[in-house]
Amino acid sequence: MLRRHGVRLALTVMITVVMVVGGANTTPAQGTPRAIPPVSEAARAVGLIDVRSAVPDALIDLRYATSDNFVGEPLYPSNARCLVHESMAPGLTTAARILRRSNEVLVFWDCYRPHSVQQKMFDKVSNPAWVAAPGPYSRSHEAGRSVDVTLAARLPGCPKPRRVADRCRLDMGTDFDSFTPAATAYATAGVPVAAQRARARLRDAMAAGGLAVYSGEWWHFDGPGAGVRRPVIDVAPR
Ligand SMILES: [Zn+2]
């Protein structure tokens, strides 16, 4: 197991060094690994990494880079990347490894979020239960220490809205940013049993990596020190 992991890591590093490819939001089909371009100087300076450095098969579906989000307009540039603080890497690697046993992969809906975007979101939904009130500090997504994720697998007859690259997002009972009681992590009312089980698999895998679910949203997970108030980061998600 360790050796296999080492080989994969070495391969990823080798490909990264050898190939120079432009940024991309979507992980390509399995078997055609794409190089991960280095993150910007500003992002690197605050410890942010591309999540695919930790989870090579991650599917990236940044909803805030599209208008398919609760604000109804893109909040990130179209070439935004999923960046996380490097402290999340070991936990995400562990979670992804566990999920591969059930042929499931992580889909990232949101990762590091610039402070100015958090402000825009709060202006739109000024309810701290759903959108964290911005303060003169960075924590959680604003510090790159929380992620919004779901699961995908190869499923026959996948409805178009749930397709991500060559996979299909599982039915988790609600969509992302569904500000409803069914979106709370342990909800049972209105959540199909299969979706409750899928949420539990996601939670268990993330917990094994030391990543804790936020009880108010089944898709939100905090990494180590996510709640600590740190200096404001407002670099572009690149
Ligand atoms: Zn979140």
C-alpha cells in the first residue's frame, strides 16, 4: 500500500516537472493525468496549494466560478482553481484513499475563498447560520482550511446536471448550498436512505483524515485549525 502510494506520488511529481500545461478546472478522464501548474506566488506565500497535489483524482466543480450558485453570478474568475492550505493535504489524501475502496472520488465545490468574495456572499445572504459573517480576519474557507465536497462515481444513466467529467455526482439528498433543513449533515427527514448512507461514507472518510463535518451543511468540512482567526488573505484563487 505504502509503496503503491509512493509510486503514484513519484509519478505525479515527475509529470508535474516534465509537462507544462495551462490551468484547468476539471480533472481529465482517468488514465490521462494532467500536470498541475504551480500556484501563484501570492498563493504560495500564504501556504496554499492546488488540491490535486494532495488528491490527484479530485474532480473540481467550482460552483462560484459559474453562475450556478446561490448568488446567481460568477464570484470567482472562470480560471479559478481549488486551493487549500497545505495543512489540509494529509487529511484529504487519507479521505480520498478510503473513498477509492468504494470506487468513489471527491468532488470539490469550494475550497479557499477570498475575503472579498465572502463579503459579497454575506451581503446576499446575511444569515450567519448559512454564510459566515466576514470579520477582520480569515478563518475556514477564507483561510483555505475548509472545503465543500461531495462524492462521484461511475453510474449508468447519470442525469446530465449530475455529470462531472466522466463521473456522476451521487444523490446526496440536496444540492450544494441548499439552505434547507434537509441540508444539515445528519438530517433524515426528506433525505433518501441511500443519500443518508452516502453522507455517512463521506463523513467517515473525511473524519479518518481529521476533517470534521459542519453539522449545518453535509458538504462542509473543516481542517485542522479552521476556526482559528488569522490575518486576512485576499489573493486570487490561482
Ligand atoms: Zn463550506
